[in-house]
Amino acid sequence: MKKEGKKELDSTFDDSMFEEEEEIEKKKPDPIWKTLLITSVVLMVIGGLIWLSGGYQAFLYRKTPPIKEKEFQSILEAEKIVVPLNIIVFQNEGNLGSQRDKANIRQLIDNASRIWAQADITLSIQAIHSIVATDDTISRFFRTPNLLARDIPQFELTVFNLFLVGNLGGINGIAFGGINSLAVADYTTVHDFRVTAHEIGHLLSLSHTEEVRNRLMFRGANGTKLTEGEVIAAYTTALEFFGE
């Protein structure tokens, strides 16, 4: 009888230990790597949402600081040609409105003109116009560039029209060759005056180059160098447009 009682007691004791061990196993915390992995995924998702909502501008697209471009030597040593710019500033409190003032615009053109001194081309401000327009209106203009010439009284086809906006949806600038126009954003990944000089290069018949990053016509870099061939082509085109 005593032996049976002892066996029963031992059996009860063993079951209890098993249940306690099972309970402890259930409450065991997740490994640290699992917690870190989940945290990383959550942060990546949040970061992606911020990026898509426009946060990328804070990392890649910035306003150019007030710096002065260096002096460039002429390659041709030819008679200087003045390229007049009709500047139209789209303004609003939204995402696409430019926040530039006249002092900033003059600095922008002066720096871009210094780059074009290589081709004996001088950029000159003919007029500065400010137009208040909604983001939707500005976006519509750039989706259909011909509207720029048709619906904006300040537009002039006989000069180069420079449109200034807050941003261009992920690009620094763009040239509209058919209407002698270019657009440059306030927020750019490279110096805004280099963007301006680059897009003017397109209006003066130059194409992109993929050779070296220090070239003005290289995509998305701060290059400023013009080759002799580019200088001759641009000067010839400027002469046809604005030569006397």
C-alpha cells in the first residue's frame, strides 16, 4: 500500500513539473534578432512612405547656396553674343511655386553666364515676370508645353524663356526646344546655375554626353566644361538666333 502511494505521488509530481516547464517555454521571449528584424522592416516601411510623400527632397534636392561661380576663359576668342532671357516665375504657397526673389534670380543668371563665357556667350535678363498660379495650373502647363506659349501673355518667342518653379517632379530642369524655353527648379540635386547653363545648351543645339562628369552636357552632374566642338555649335546657333 505504501509503495502504491509513493508511486502515485511520484506520478503527480512528474506531471506538475512537465506543466510548469511547458508554461515557462510559452513565456520565453523572442530572440533579439527577431525583434531587430521586425523593427527594421517597420522603419523601412515608414521611411518609404515619407520618401514617396516628398521627403526625398530633403535628402537629394536642395536649394543652391549663395556661391559665385569661377571665371571661365573663352575658347573661341570671338565677338560676344548676348542671349536675352525672358524670366517667368510661377509663384504660390504649394509644392510647385518658386520662392526665388530678384536677387537670387540675378545670381542664378550671372553664374550660368560665367559658364557660357567659354563660348563667348553672355546671358542677359530682359525681364522678370511673376505669375501666381495653382499647382494644378503649373503642372498642366508643363504637361502640354505649347500652353506656355499660348496662354501666358508674358511669353516671348523671339528670346529664350526661362520658367522658374519650386520643383519639377524629380528632375532638375528641362528644355522645350520647340518654343525656345527651359524650366529650372528651386530644389535641385546639383547647382541650379549649372542646370540653367545645361538646359540652355540644349536650346543652343547641344546634346547630352556620356564621356566624363566634368562636362556641362553630362547628365545629373556639376560639370561645366565645354569642348571646342560644343562651343562652335552653340556659338553658331546663338548667332543664328541673336546675331545682328
